[in-house]
Amino acid sequence: MIEPLILAIDTSCDETSAAVTCGRRVLSNVISSQVSLHKKYGGVFPALAKRAHQERIDLVVIEAIKRAYIALHQDCSLPNSKNSKSEARNPKQNMRNFKSQNTKYLENLNFGRLNLANRQASLFRTFEFRISDLPLQAVAVTQGPGLAIALEVGIKKAKDLVRCIDAKMQRSKENSDISETMHLCVSESPKLIAVDHMEGHIYSTLAQNKNGLPKREILFPALCLLVSGGHTALVLMKDHGVYQILGSTLDDACGEALDKAAKILKLGYPGGPVIERLAEQAGSKKSKYSLSPPLKDKSNLNFSYSGLKTQFLYLVESLSEKKFGQNLKNLAAAFQEASFEQLIRKTSKAIEIYQPKTLLCGGGVIANKYLRKLLRSLAKKNNIPVFFPPKKNLITDNAAMIGIAAYHKFLRKEFITDLKTLDREPRLSL
Ligand code: KG4
Ligand code: ZN
């Protein structure tokens, strides 16, 4: 079977993202971050996030389609449209042709100055133009968990796109325009696929470049450690799409705790990367501060971070301004150490109980090099392979991971048959 081309969208929090995937291969993964907008609030401001998603989604989708088109035309091994073989022989010339034909058109699309009606019309003209060269078989979108008003933006766009492609197909069928229908390369209307954001983070570990690398395969059962700004969980994956939650956070998520700790230290948002940088500078010797690990005596696989955060707040408040300034790096290192100790302890326990054959680690906090090092040595000790997302832009929120999760749902024919029935699920759970 030729792997389907899927256009995926994620607007679950503060990144507006669209991607095109072909099976597990990522052809494009466009991410527009809103970090600079939310920075002054010290966290995500939902109404602002919604507006920014609305303003950016069209451009992000068009850019994802454009980049995927270029990737496809550089590689004839992927399902392709017209002229693929001759063009693939000369990708540079092909790219030049593509640019000269289309850049003028894209440059004319100044979304800032156009009114909304024109803007929609322009989007669809551009979209139809691109879609003729991109035989999409499905549009996938994050249904939840996430911010309700942010999720809505992506879901609405995904439905609009399915309707738009569908209308184009119907039109070409009615006009018996065989060349047009062949050009679309698909005989059926595109499917709509709803994806759980956390399932996306799991599948981010299986992402491949457009040449199909890396060629890793999951051995089941797999243990998934998900550590993001909204979630901290251990999930047993018995097969594709078959999950059992083994433990999750009882209060704050690990990423959320790192963000709050950074706020206590009067550092910027998001906190994870700043804490990582400071902790690195503190050096490898043990931090002079230590925090007592949460849930130390509990044998279950749940997590807790709010006690750690309160402990940290009291510690910081007990320091003079001078001491605080002198020990910023040590404080960051102490909080990071205690946060990750809990992740490693619980993951180790889950490995002991469930004897998984693969360890999959996803979510924004996995961007932390020190955490990946700890997880690598845990996996080595237990003699199991560990997979992380293979590229940085696949770790924090992105749409490519949604496309890869959707591909596995496509294989199981898990489609939304009536578009009206798809609604956002801010508290969706695996
Ligand atoms: O997965 P993600 O992008 O969004 C959610 O689904 O929540 O995760 C965002 C979280 C934030 O809390 C951020 O501070 C954390 O990931 N993060 C990091 C690093 N980069 C991002 N935490 C630790 N170290 C990092 N390098
Ligand atoms: Zn996420």
C-alpha cells in the first residue's frame, strides 16, 4: 500500500502548527510559536492564544503545503503527482521552476492588509492551487487535551479544508474533468481524523525524515513516559492505539512545575529551557541545596509536583537577596534534580513491574539533555531500547506528530464520518 499523505494541524496550546506527513515520514512541519506574546504574562493567556492561532493558521497551513510540495518533488520515491520522475532527476532546476512560478503568487498574499473575505478567498485559491499537486488522503487535527478555545481554531480549519477539497473533487467529477481528477491523484474524498495530543507525543518518537530514517520499530508492550507542560504520565502501549494509563500527575505537570520554579526564580517563560541552562552552568557536582523527593514512600506510579514547588518557594523566600543572586544556578539545579529524580524513579518502577520491550519518551520536557541522559542510562541498565523524538522541532508541540499518530488511525480506518460531530475535548484522555 502507498502510504497516505496527511495534512495535520495542532493548536492545542501556544504553538500554531501544520505539517504534511507520508506514513511516518515528515515532509513539512511548520511551527509558529507564541512564546514572545505570552512571556509578559508568565504563562499562556488563553484569549491571546486563540487570536494568535486565528491570525496565523492560514499562513502556517499554506507554508506546510508548500514545503511538502517541494519535498515531494525532490524525491520520486514518494507518492507523487505529475512529472515526478523527470523533475526528481533535477531537483535544483525543479525548485527554481517552482519558486519562479509560485513565489510571485505567495508574495501577493499580504494577509495583513487584506480584509477577511479577500483573505479567505486568497487562501482557497492558493490552497486549491497547491492541493492539485498534493494528493492528500486525510486531514488530521488535535481534538484535545488542551485549551478549549485554542483547540477550536484548529478543528474549524481542519473541517474547512476537508470541505474545500471535497467540493473541488465533486466539481471536477461533475464536469467530468478527467485530467483534473487524475491530477488530484485520489479517488475518494479526504478523511478527517481526530488525534489525542498525548498520542501525538508518543508517535513523535517514530518520526522519520523524508528518506524514511531512522528505521526504528516499536516492540510491544512499550512503556511511554510523557512529560509536557500539561501532562506527566506513564502509559503502557500494548499495541498501536491500545493504551493503559499506569500513572499520572496528581496535581501539577513536570513542565508546569519547571515553569513555576522559573517564575519563583524571576526567570522567563517557558521555564524548562532556562532552568536547564542554569543547571548546566552549576556544574556536575551535587547542588548545595536539596529538596526532599515527592511521593518517596508511595509504591504507585503517580507523580506529584505541587509539594516540590511549595518547598522550593519556601527555600527561595528564606534566602537573602544576596544569597539568592549568588545561588541562582544552584537553586535551578536543585529543582531540576528533584523533578527528574521522580520521573526516573517511577519509570524504573514501571519497567520492573511491566517488563516493557521498548521505552518511548515524548513531550516538551524531553528536550532537556540531562533528562535524556538519565533516561538513556536507565534503559541501558534494563537492556531495552529507548526512543526520543529524532529532531528538536518534534519534541515540543508540533503537527508532524499528530500526522504520524493519524497515519496509524488511518490504517485502522478510524475516521470522523460526520464532520459536525467532531468537537474539542479539552480533557481528552488516552
Ligand atoms: O509538550 P509541550 O511543548 O507542550 C505541552 O503539551 O504542554 O511542553 C511544554 C513544556 C513547558 O513546560 C516547557 O518549560 C518544557 O516543556 N520544556 C522544557 C525544555 N524545553 C521545553 N523543560 C525542560 N528542559 C527543556 N529544555
Ligand atoms: Zn504537548
